[in-house]
Amino acid sequence: MYRTKTCGELTIKNIEESVELAGWIQKIRNLGGMEFIDLRDEFGITQIVIGEKKLQEQVNKYTKESCIHIKGKVVERSSKNFKMSTGEIEVVAEEIELLGKCQAVLPFEINSDQEVREDLRLQYRFLDLRNEKLHNNILLRSKILKTLRDRMDELEFTEIQTPILANSSPEGARDYLVPSRLNPGEFYALPQAPQQFKQLLMVSGFNKYYQIAPCFRDEDPRADRAPGEFYQLDFEMSFATQDDVFKVIEDVVPYTFKKFTNWKVDEGPFLRIPYKEAMQKYGIDKPDLRNPLIIQDVTKVFENSDFKAFEGKTIKAIVVKDGANQGRKFFDKMVEYATTEEVGAKGLAWTKLDENGEVTGGIAKFITPDIKEILEKEYNLEKNCAIFFIADEFEKAQKIAGLIRIELGKRLNLIEKGVYKFCFIVDFPMYELAEDGTIDFSHNPFSMPQGGKDALNNKDPLEVLAYQYDLVCNGYEMASGAVRNHNPEIMVKAFEIAGYTEEEVKSRFGALYNAFQFGTPPHAGAAPGIDRMVMLIADSQNIREVIAFPKNKKARDLLMNAPSKVTEEQLNDVHIKLK
């Protein structure tokens, strides 16, 4: 036995007890002939006193982050530290054993505010995970997973695992392909989601399914999505409608958030915002409702304006209450931000109403009395407000306005603190135009179109809506789901519009197509993202901070050196030749 107590367990009640502790040396201090070690494990820190000269000589050979085992007696501290759970006691060492020596020079300080390059931290992730904040994030993740499982079990869902080696499926991102040794020239695909399998489970007569599912997508990394792989709480229900799915989410998600945070948590029913309205008001389909700013369309107001920059353009406006208090430098910095490559605006027009209601600054000379009157009457302009204008072609204007809204919220400190605000984005378009001008699925291709086959036959495909929905929290997409298409005729027609023949549907989705011939129940589901949920609960800005062994921004695992080159023999085994 290496320990009878943990380093976070001892209190004043344990005085005079003989104990054994094990952990890592966080600090060694020499104070007037006495040596002290801060001994750390997962549970806390205990101060160790080393009075014997022989033990001091032994400890002087040790380095920080070495792993040791000590035997000693608990005594009361003369100078107590009430910030620590063990701050009223210390342990006088009687024996010390070195369990694992740490090299003298660390790549970086473990528990320090010192900035460390992320790639170095990822290279030495096993050390980085000793950092208290990061370590606690991983422990939090474990507790959240258990809570989710417990809650789904209470709601009578059945946990079922689905395969990792599957077939390629068009679900919005590139697949990771795995060559088959036994079937030359053929490939598995790692599942982007367990989409087809969970639908097959519904055909199989299972009532309610869930799993903590790994998903694999070969897409570019970003701060709120782990590159390569991520996890989601995947669930599906037979004989279910969109409302039934929402009730599960409105139960499980707030329940989990409230268990692990002191912030205010929205409770169901959550606000439902149609996709089109979200794009109009927020310029994005994952709006942060903590930001009070709203985008308004003022195109008609400027129809007869002399301002050439607005001519023939869609014009969006964002009114900022009390924004006139900002100095000229603030407006110049916003124009500078708008014209960055990230945002892509050609410019950012602005003006403001002073405390007397007079238009001043920016494009004030183009705000005629008639235009001012309409803006005041229809767009709630008040004294001392600022107005920002975005002019471009329709979709680009929406996108740029959305980014400007987010940036204004941040710079003006308008984001409500200490609250999680949820909403559902509903009524997504079934299709969108791809870059080459062809029609493609805009969301999940296995969704049920609103209006069924009649809509597919008789409406412009770009006007067809789908029973698709996202859960959004504080500006992050937290879940995605849909009422599934369970009718093979509608399935074939839906894919036909996106450019697939019936034979291609049978070939690529043969199991699903075939299963749908044998009495398929209506079904629906969703998949809240685990990594993003933990990131939000932990109040972290980077998803890599809540994953034990993440990839870096270039989708590389610096710890395990993956991806890596393989031998010619390995390639020959799977019938692959590199160009």
C-alpha cells in the first residue's frame, strides 16, 4: 500500500495519526533548517515537514514533479492556511521513498500563470494534464458523462453501441477512409455520426436508443470543434415528433447544466426561432441571445439616397443604445475590423444621434430629414444612439452584419454574464446551392421534408423546408437533429433532387433503403455535442481544454505523432500505392 490517505483528505481531526501519502512534488522550500514539500495528488495538496538531516539530504536530490511516497505523523500547523482544505495540518516525514524521478528541466511550469505555447503543451500533454484547471476539466467531463447516462436511463432510453467501421455517407464533411485488407480496393468510412444505424434500430423495433457516440469528420479545426473526432449524446425515438425530441432536450440539457454550474440556466420550453428569422435578426443560425443587439433591414429607407455605397445593395442596420458615448477611435476600430479578411466587408458606414437628437458623424450628411424620420419612427432610434450600416449583396450583408453584431456585443460589454440562454433554430431549408450551382442538401440528408413528397414534386427545391433543428446555447450550436425520412419513395425523390439516382441511393444507403420496405415507424432524434457541452459548463473558450488528448489546429496529435508515415509492407497489406 502506497497511501492510507489522499493529499486532500487530512484535517485537524487527524492530528497524531500515522499516515502514508503519495503524490508529486509541487514545491520544495528550505526555511531556516527545516525543509517543506508541497505534495500534490488529484485530491489536493498536503504540506510535508522534513526535519531530520538525513531525510533533508535525500530530498535535496529530488526535483519538482518527481513522484514520492512518504510515511509520517499528522501535526497541527502553527501558521494555518485556511485557503487550503488541509491548511490546518502538516505531516512530519519519517520515511521518504522516490517512486518516479522527474528530469531536472521541465518543458514548462505545470501550475503556473506563465503563457505556454499550445503545441508544446500538447506535445507533453501527460504533464499538461497535471495542471489543476485542465485536470479538473477532465474530471468534470467524466461526471457530466455519468449524469447524461443516468438521466437517459431514467427516461427509459436503451444504450446501444453502433459500429465504427461503416460505409461512406454524405453528411456535410469529408469521411475518414479505412482501406480493407480482406477486400482489395474497397474502403470503410469512420462514421460522421451513427445516423443510419440509429434509424435501423428504430426499424428493428427498439423504442428509444442512445449512446455516447464517437463521430469522425475530416474538416478544418476551429476553437469550438475538435478536429477529426468528437463525441455526442446520440439519441433516437420511435413514433416521435419534433416536439417529443424537444421535450427530451429541454429535460436532459438544463438538468445537466444546473448540476454543474452556479450560473442561471434557461429552463424549457426554449424559444423557437425559424432559420430565416435567425438570419434576418442575428445574421447567423447560432445566435447568442445574451447579446441584445438586433439586425434590421433598412434597404427601402435608402432607396432614393444619394449615397453611392448603398446603391443597389441590401442594407442592414444595427442600432446601439447609448452608442453615441463612444469616441471616434471606437468607430474607426470597428471599420478596421469590418474590413479584415475574416469579415470581408468593403466598409462600415455609421452615424449617431447626439443628446439633442441631431445626426452627427460618419455618414450624417446622407441621413436626410425624411430618412431620419423613418428611422426614428420604424426602427426605434433614440437620442444618444449609434447606428452601423452594412451594405452588400443579400447573403453577404447578412453574414457581415452577424459578425459586426457579435463584435459590438463584445467590445461594448453587452453580453449578459452568468447565464446560459438556449433556443431552438427550426425550419431549416432542405436544400441549398453548392458552389458549382447545383442543388445539395443544406443539413441532414435523411430529414423529412415539410409537406412530404408533394412539396418535393411541386415546390422550388430552395423553398422546401425540412423538419430539422439545432439547439443553440450562448452562440454555440449545441445539438442538431431532425424528424427522419422513413418513407423510401420520399427518400428516393429527396436524393434525386440533390443529384442522386435511385440506383445510387440503393447502392450507398442499401441497408436503410431496404429496411424502409419492411414497416418503418416514424422516428426522430438529435445529438447534443458532448465536447461543446463540457466546454460551456467549464466556461472554457477552447474545446481542446476539455479533451484529454486533443489534436492541434492542424489536426495533428503531437504527443503520439499522428498521423505518421507507414511502411511499404503495411501499404501492400491494404493494397495501396502512394503517388
